Amino acid sequence: MDIVTIIIALVAIFIAWKLLAGIVKTVALVGILIVAAIIVFGGLG
């Protein structure tokens, strides 16, 4: 697993959590998690 990708995803989640609200927050968090999972598990590698 790529630790840098995980760190970037966690930072992105933290920023989204602080800056966004409601459904926008939910969509952003899900999107971040999907992108991170694809990268970590080799979908784009």
C-alpha cells in the first residue's frame, strides 16, 4: 500500500470535513475514498 496516497487522502478528508457541509461534504468524502482506494489497490497503477 502506498503510504503517501493514504496520507494525501486523509488530509483531503480532513479539509473537506472542515470546509464543506451537508450533502456536498458526503459526496466529497465518498469521492476522496473511492479515488484513494483505486490508487492504493492498483486500479490506476
